[in-house]
Amino acid sequence: MEEGKPRVDLLCDGSSVIIDCHTHYTTAPPQFKAWRDRQVAAIRDGAQAPSPDDLAITDDEIRESIEHNQLKVMIARGSDLTVLSPRASFMAHHIGDLRVSLTWSRICNDLCYRVTKLFPQYFALGAMLPQSPGVPPSTVIPELRRAVEELGAVCVNLNPDPTGGFWNGPPLTDPTWYPVYEALTELDVPAMLHVSTTCNPAFHTTGSHYLNADTAVFMQLLESDLFAHFPTLQFVIPHGGGAVPYHWGRFRGIAMRENRPGPESLLRNIFFDTCVYHQPGIDLLAEVIPTQNLLFASEMIGAVRGVDPDTGNYFDDTKRYLDSTPHLDESQRAAIFEGNVRQVYPRLDTLLKSQGR
Ligand SMILES: [Zn+2]
């Protein structure tokens, strides 16, 4: 496949902003999880549910949790700004009902929002949505609007399987999702298609469920005409697209056999992040997927936190792999580190410009 050109020119003053578009707030103070544990324990009796006001976290506690974790790692690895969203495995949309999910989503989004206000130079908000199995997806729209319009979210994480690994809800191409897509396109925010923890024992949350989902949603979209209905809708598939880049030929062949447009036809609307944790994987990603469809991300501090003994570097230090791959030149790297993200996340671009960046 011919590699694409960067979609936008970088800032002409020569200053660049290395943007990590996929991280989660995994180091929140312990009272955050303790509140959730109380909420989950009270599901059978709503009267016992804790009040959101019971969760007390000070600004100093948030600063402490960030400065010694995300921020320290960002600075050490050379990224300037990250899109920070609630911890993905904690979204757990399958737990409780819509009311439980809504309360929890607001708490998670508000906490990440506080991080962005305490560290506006370093963090932008990615929001989670109050999804719940068996209810119309449109029920997320009020929180989607609040997150974008009031909290300044630049993207949202949309869970394609709120059942937590059973996949017995409608695919993303089902018209019941359309009201969500109408809101996303109206608000001009992309959705990262990101599942949460699995309650299906056949899957491991981060080892298989996440990667399975990345692959599954791509195939759902390949089989559909969704983007004919929503030509400006933008989806980001995380974790390097699961098996998609590796099996690009398979998707091309299936589309040909079914008389469908090939996977290239999706590339106006679908982007892949670079959360791939070894050099050969990033090399393949950069060779197969056009540059304009790649967005720098690490998902730190996340599922794979250790040091690779073969290299002596952290597995999730993905910038290092992008810097080393022979399949990118400097302008392509600049597009992946900044230009493409600003294009796909227009509200982030506006935010950065408001900061003079
Ligand atoms: Zn993630």
C-alpha cells in the first residue's frame, strides 16, 4: 500500500507537540476504587449506594498521583501532552444498570477533568460513556454532551461490547447506535473504540478481549456502509488495530469475495493508534497502514508496565519504536506524533492553539 502524506502541516514556527492520544488515569488515589467497591456492593440494594459526595479526593492527592506516575513517565519519554481518559478496565459497563453506570461515568469523567485543570499543559480529557447492556445506546448522549461541552473532552471512549465479553448486543453498525454517531459528528469529537474488563472467563481482559475487540469492530465496519451515512464520523481503533494490520491481506480478500469495497475504503474514517509493544510490530504497522491513519499513543501507565529484558526498555515506551522504525521518515514521524492527532481530534487542536501551541 502506498504510504500517505501527512494530513496537515505542522506549526510553522518549528515547535512541535508530541501528543499521546491514548492513556488512562490508572493511578488515581485509593479512595476512588474504594468508592466504586461500595457502589458495586450496593447494587442489590440501591438505598445502600454511596453518594458521589462521599468520594473526597483533594487536589494535592491528585497532583501526587500524577506527578510521580504519568507526568514523570511522559517527561522521561519525551511526550508533551496526553489525552487522559478514565481507567478502561474500570469502566465495566456490564456491572449494574444504567443508573449505576451513569453515576460511575460522571465520577470518572469529573476526576479526569480535575487532572486536566490541574495540569492543563500536559493533559486533555478523553471521556467514558455511561453505557449499559440492553438499553439503547442513545442513553449515553446527555453525558457525552456534558463531557464535551462542559468538561472540554476532546474524544470519548466508546465500548463496542458493554456486555463485558459476551458480544450479545448489536454491532456498531446497527441503527440503534446512530443517535450516538449523530451527536459525535455534531460535536466534532472522535470515538476511540475501547472495550472494558471482561467477565467472560474465556478471555483475558488486556491479553485477548481488548485485541479481539479491535479486530472485531474493524470487520463490523468493513461489512457495512456506516460511513456512507456518517461521512465525517471518526473512529480510532486502539492497540495498533488488534490483528488488523497483520491480516490486512485477509480483509482485502474477504472484501473482494463479498463484492465489497476493500479495507482501504475505511481509511477516511478509521485511525489506528501505536500501542504496540515491540519493534517488529511497529515496523509492520508503519509499513502496512498509511501514515495519515496512524496516531501516536502508548496507553501508559497501563496493562504492560515492565521492562523488556531483551531490550532493557519499557514495553510501552512506544515512541522509541517509532523513532527507530525504518519505514518512516522525519515528516511521517512528525505527522504521527502531532499532525494526525490534531486533525482527528479537532477540539484538541483548538485547545492547543488556545495555549499558543
Ligand atoms: Zn486503553
